[in-house]
Amino acid sequence: MTMKPLAVLAIIAGVGIGACSDMNSTQQRTLTGGAAGAAGGAAIGAITGGSAVGGALLGGAAGAAGGYIYDKNKDD
């Protein structure tokens, strides 16, 4: 029996959300930004005919940096 991609994504999201419970706000925003950036980068890479993996790596790095910077600016 094979799992559908949507079911796999739901399981990964559930595990990821549960893992955030012991994190401070900076860690949570950095992780959330990285995950959102990776998903967006992979989608854009796949849609444009580029590399989905490369897009995920670049998007993840940019998203993590954005989440970290956002949290630090919010603290100030």
C-alpha cells in the first residue's frame, strides 16, 4: 500500500509542529521561515523548470534568515 503525497505532508507537518513546543520564539520563527522558504523555493524551482532541490535549499536558507531577522527586529 502506497501513501498519497498529501498524507505524507500532513504527517510531516504534524511532527514539525509538535517539535516546536520547547523552542523559544527566535527558534520557532527561524524554523518556520526555513520550512516555508524551502516549500516555496521547491515549488518555484519545479514550476520554472529549474531544480526543485536547489530552490528548496535557497528558499530554506532565505526563509530561515528572514524568520531570524524578523524575530530580532520584533524584540527591539
